[in-house]
Amino acid sequence: TPATERQPEDSARAPLAHGGQVLALVSGKGAPGTTTLAIGLAAALGHQDSRVVLVDSDLRGGGVAPYLDLDPRRGLIGLTVGPTTDEVVGAELQEASGFRVLAGIERPEMRDRVTSEQLVTALAVLREQFQLTIVDVGQSLPGVASDAANTAVRSSDQVLVITTADLAGLWNARHCLRHLQESLGSPRERLGLVINRHAGRHEYGAAEVERALGVRVMATVPDDRKAAMRAARDQLPLIAVGGSAARQVAALADEL
């Protein structure tokens, strides 16, 4: 990997070695439902009496705050006005359904205000306070992900690539995996796949996807549009409305 790709995140190449775990959710091009799954996982794990925090680090414009009807003026943007101390990070957290949230930025043009150093410091603070920090990174691709988003991936103990099981989705997932391994230095053993919105026998199955992409499929979440629409309408995590997709998200939480 060229040195110029690594320099902005030299302090965050590897996961921090103490405290709780950090799990990043990423995707390739498109919208395979990364934010919906991140919120669902946070809620499922929070209901298991784990201390969980969800960080929206998709700096193209975060979707967690509007999804959960949280205050968009609190979150990452509050870390940009001074030192990123424990007290500052704590003041920017908001309560959700059994977990805490560090909301993202409202508009993509604000992305350059959040630096890699601020984000990695915030993640270090959250590691000390929570058993699990889930980071919604969004698209992890060269030329798309910000330096700060790449920092979040490098600071994670495990990375889940969210994909659909159609040809276009798997092609995008392959590009994402290549970026993670070749540009960000993520070892294969730290990577996993989650197939989302699976349409049954009309799409590739987990075994076929594993053979094609060379990464373990940790869950296959079925397409449950009624439940997804109800969750979005009521601004609730997917697991709160039940259904086949919610059951698979809960099973993934059990495994994690």
C-alpha cells in the first residue's frame, strides 16, 4: 500500500489493545442497509444487558439520528470545538432503545471538520466505557471514505461488510473487501460478511458467497419489507417490530 494512503491514520492502524470491543459495519457502493443493521444490532445487544454505544461515522451525512428521532445537533460535530475529552464525548451521547448513540453529521459538507485524531480519541474513550462500540462507517471504498472513516475501520477489532446477494451487490462487496485488505490493512480473519435483504432461492446463498469472496458469512438476513417499513415509520430498531429479519439480527447479536 502506498505510504500516502496510510499517513493520515498512522496512529490508528491497529485496534487499541484494551477495554471493550469495536465493531465496524461497512459496505461497498449502494445502500444495502448498513445503518438499519447497525441500529438493529445495537438494540439487540443492548437488550442482552451489554453496555453498547453506536457511533455514526458515515461522514457523507449520517442517518442514525433521523432514523431514531435524535437531536442532530449533538454528536460528532460537538467533538470539533475543543479537546476530545471523556467529558466532551459523554456530553454528546444520546439515549436510544437500550443503547447510547454518538450521532453523525447532518450534511456532507461538514465532513472535513471531523478529523481522524478526534474520531480515534473518541473511540478510545468509548472503549473504556462500553463493552461494545458499533461504528456505522457507510461505504468503505477508495476515494469515497474519508480519512476519519478509514480511521474508524483501522481502530476496529472486527469489520462486517454488509451486502446484498445479487450480482451487483456482490461485485460491490468484492471492491469493498479489496479496499479493506489492500488499502487499510485489515486482516482476513477480522472480516465477516452479512447478507442483507436476501430474497431466498432467487439469489446466491451463504455458501456460494463465501466461496466467491473468501470471507465468512456470519448471517443471512431475509428481505422483510413490511417490518423494515414499519421500523422506519415508527423510528424504531428493526428488532423492536419483530419478523424474520429481526430474528436473524438477534441471532447475529448472539453470535457476536
